[in-house]
Amino acid sequence: MKLTSRVFLSGASVVVMLWLVSPATSLSPAQSSAQKIYDRQGLVDLMKSYLAALVAHNPNMVPFDKEVKFTENTANISVGEGLWTAASGGPTEFQIYAADPVTQQVACLVMMKETKYGDSLVAIRLALRRGKISEAEHYVRQGLAHALPNLQKPRPGLVEDVAPGDRTPREQMRDIGLSYYDALIGGDGTLAPFAKECERHDDGETSVGGDRQAAGRFPASDEVTLSDLGRAVLAAPNTCAGQISAGVWGYMSAIKNRRLVVIDEQKGLAVGCSVLNHDAKLKTMKLKGVPGLESVPSVQLLFNMPSMHFFKIKKGKIYEIEDIGVSVPYGTKSGWE
């Protein structure tokens, strides 16, 4: 792109003119300090560089702002700690990226290797200020042996572009993503626009759509056995809307700090962060429309679950959900209030 006779404008005006002419310009950290705006691919490339830096244990490989807020599983720690010391390999072929040039944020859900734990599901959000990373948010989940078959490659729908005619306006995508939390905590699947073929994976495990598995992510030491919740999940309608309306997720007492952080219009991905609260006050879950199973004992673990959800949205409906959640002590906040 060339500057024409309009170069007589002030420096600030030139920047505005460049933005109007070329909104998708991707600049590396070493380029002009007057404008460091990343396009979608530039944000994805930056995230991939960030993942490589994690494995190399070298934060200097990516551009950090002088002031950086960094959390991992809600803990506010310093860059160079946490996964920066534990990552030992990856990402594998399981990689999902959502990038938002408008807000200069990017998120990923990938499989990594950790020195101590081996296979780990990792979600990361980065936010940029003046072309440098000013916010980094990690979610790291281990112990997923039962879900590994679903974590070899991402479902095609989560990585494919949405055809221009099937794309949903940006603000509508935001509202749709947030409506999921209303539906989940309200026990009413009609509160979110789910496609009939919507499929949801929780920590890699199929919870609705496709070949469902019982709720295996709850530890065997839970006072409620796997069979209680698993029976409810398997007996409920095999649709996102129907399963929620059946009440199988009624043990969640609240969903707090709901944030729709990334909107990727090209991929049709909306990424939300939240904290699922479980206060263990509910003793029995009443189910609706589940023949032969009117109620089951509720989950009695007292915990919070900070989560990141990737929603695939096209034609105004949710077609895919892929999420990660980590268990933390009850009352723990997200670190981003």
C-alpha cells in the first residue's frame, strides 16, 4: 500500500487513513510503532508462537506489554510460571483457534504435553494492547485418558470457515454465546438457539449429540456415583436443547463472571469464559421428559469450575460446543472480575 498526496496529513490522520484503506493489515511486533493491528491470521500466528514459547520455556519469544495480567486456572501469577515451566511438547493435531481482529484478542483450545502429567487439554486467551500481549489467561486440564479418542483431531465444523451467506452478525453472535449460560443455569434449552444437530463435548467427552458417554469426568470418590449422573445424561434427549430442558445439569447453582471474549466471524466461533458454581445444596435433581427416570441424586461435591466454551455459530444457531473446565475450591473467583 502506498501513501499518496495525502501525506500532508498529521501522523494521527495518516494512521486513520491506513486503517480505512487496509483494515486487515497484519504487522509483526518489529514493524511500525504507529500501528500494530493484527488481522485474523496474524493473531493465530501469534498464538502459535506463544505455544512454541511455552514449550521452549522462553517468554522472550513473544511480545509482552510492560504490564501484563496473567492467570492460570484462576491464579494470578507471573509470566514464566505455571505452564511456562510445565509444558514439554505440543500442540498435537487437536488445535482450535478463534481470532478477533476487532478487539485484538485470540483464543485456542489445544492438546499439549506436560512434564509431570503427560497429555493436557489447554485453553488460552490473549489480549493485545498496542500490538503487545497485555492479558494472558490459561486453563489447563489433566487426567483425560477416557476422552483421548475425541482429542486426536478437532471436529471439522470447529475449524472450517463459515460461508459468507451463512454468517451471523457480530453482535448477534455475542448474544447467542451468552444465551447458552442462560439456558444452562435456567434448565431451559429454548433460551438459546441450538441447531437440532448440535453436539457438545465437555473436556473432550461427548455429553450430547453423536455417541454420548456417561459423565465420566466426576471422580469415583464423589458421594454421587458415576452411574447416577451418567444414567441421567444418557437417558435425556440427545439434543443440546432437550438435554438442558430435561434438567440433568440442575446441580449447577450459578454461573458467574460470564464473558464473551472472542468473536471470530470467519470461523463462526464465539468464545466465552465463565465460572460454574456448585454449592451442593440441591440433594435431588428432578428430571423432565426422561421416561422411567423422574429424579436422580444430585452431585454433592462443593466446587467451582472456571470454564472456556467455543461455540460454533452459523445461520443464527449453535452447531458445535467444545469446552474445558477446571475444578477449584468453592468460592474461587475467575481472576477477571
